[in-house]
Amino acid sequence: MTHQSNSPEASQPRLKLVTAEADDQQLPTVDGPVDLEAVLAAWHTATLRLERTHETLCDEVARLTKELEHKNRELARKNRLADLGQMASHVAHEVRNALVPVSLYMSLLRRRLSEDSGSLDILAKVEAGFAALDVTVNDLLNFTAHRNPQWQTFLIGDLVEEVCESLGPQLEAQMIDLDVDVPPNTLLSADREMVRRALLNLVLNAIDVMPDGGELVITSYEGAGGLELEVADSGPGLSDEDRRRVSEPFYTTKQNGTGLGLAIVYRIAEAHGGTVTTANCPEGGAAFTIKFPRKQMRAAA
């Protein structure tokens, strides 16, 4: 059995060790001085840092929420377009099949009524109605066509001139001044027929909004991102709702419009990897710009 000493000498080293440890840690005591100003300053700094972090997180959440809403709208639009495309394709083919024999019968009827001017006038109105219906069917078929572009390189200036010449009588009849600013040496690699139809639809829309005359301006610009082809008019411009819904199929502000013209333009641009932007001109009217990526645009030597 080991004897433990209770003498002061035996416990003295242990007391010194505890005292030394306490001195090294510099533990605060209740009676010691406290720098409240430093504590409050540290608290204020931490609070500001937390507030900035909170604001940053809120901004990021708002940004992600807005981006998610945009993606959801775009997904819903594409799903809606797919459903409408299937329906429109079926209707268009059925209507076109029915129009073929009717057109033939009207041609035969015109021969029999060659000497009856009154009947010929009525027949001409019927033919005009069928022509308008044929245009609608063609719009439906072009809207539902999902063919890939047939790539070729061509002068964009020649294409613009071709479209404007085909609409020359209508421009003159409505007293619309035409201003074309397209460099003659600009080459574009794309589907020429698809680009021609997109440009034609934009020009026809511009003509429709200027029944009492105005100015039609067609320009092209080679920027860092590629080629931009713009069609601007001096009409009434676009409302906020029009700009928001202009790419939707069957949305139109025209009394007799199908609402497919601009939807076709958007689809053609997407098929080429491009985009369509809309804006109201400062001096009045609206401008539609088709942007083709640089890889599909080349300048002639």
C-alpha cells in the first residue's frame, strides 16, 4: 500500500502547474476589463457581412427563378407548336386534296361562261376566295414542314432585289417608298428558298400595316455574331402584347390573317441556328431582324 503525503510540500508542484496553464490561456475574468466598443464593432461587421450574403443569395434566387420561368414558357411553347403542327399538317393536306378538283371544275365553268360577263364576275370572286384559301393552306404546310435547310451560298442582295421586284406593283399601288441598303458583295450560306420566304413574309407584313403609304427599309449588317437582315416599316408599331406574342402561331392583328407568317419566319431562323428580334423604331414603325450566325455568312473576296 502506497503512502500518500498530505504535506504542503507534496502538493506544491501541482498548484504551480495549474497556475501556469491558467496564465498561458489568459482566461478572462469577470473582474477584468471588457472592450465593449471592439465587441460591438465586430458584431456590426458580421451583421453587414450576413446582410450582403443574404442580398446576394436573394438576387441569385430571383435570377434562377426568372430563368426557370423563361425555360418553362419556352418548353410549353414548343410543346404547343408540336401539337398544332400535327393538327395543321393533317388539315392542310385534306383541304389541298379537296381544292384540286374544285379548281378544275371552276376552270371548266369559266370556259362555258365565256360570253356571260355577269356570271364571270361572280366566278372571279369565287376564284379569289379559293386563292386566299390556297394561300392559307400553303402557310400551314410551310409552318408544319420540318425539313432541314438545303445549304447553298448566294448573294443576299440578289435575293432582296428579287423579292422587292415581285412586290413592286403592290408597293407602287400603296405609295410605299422602298429603301434598300444591302452591300452587293455579301454572301450567305443558307437555304435560299427558306430565306426568301422569310423575307417575303416580313415584307408582306410591312406592306399590310401601311395601307395609306409609308416607307419600307431593308438593310443588312455584318456584325461580330454574323449577318443581320432587317425589315423596317413606318406603320403604327408594335404594342407590348404584340411583341410578346408575335412568334405564336395563329396570333394575328389582321382581320383576314392566318397568324402563321411570322411564326414561319421564326421557325426558318431557328432552322438556321439564328434568331429573330423585334423592336419599335424611334421615328415610328416596327423593325424585324433575322440574325444568321457567322459560320453561315461569308463576305465575297
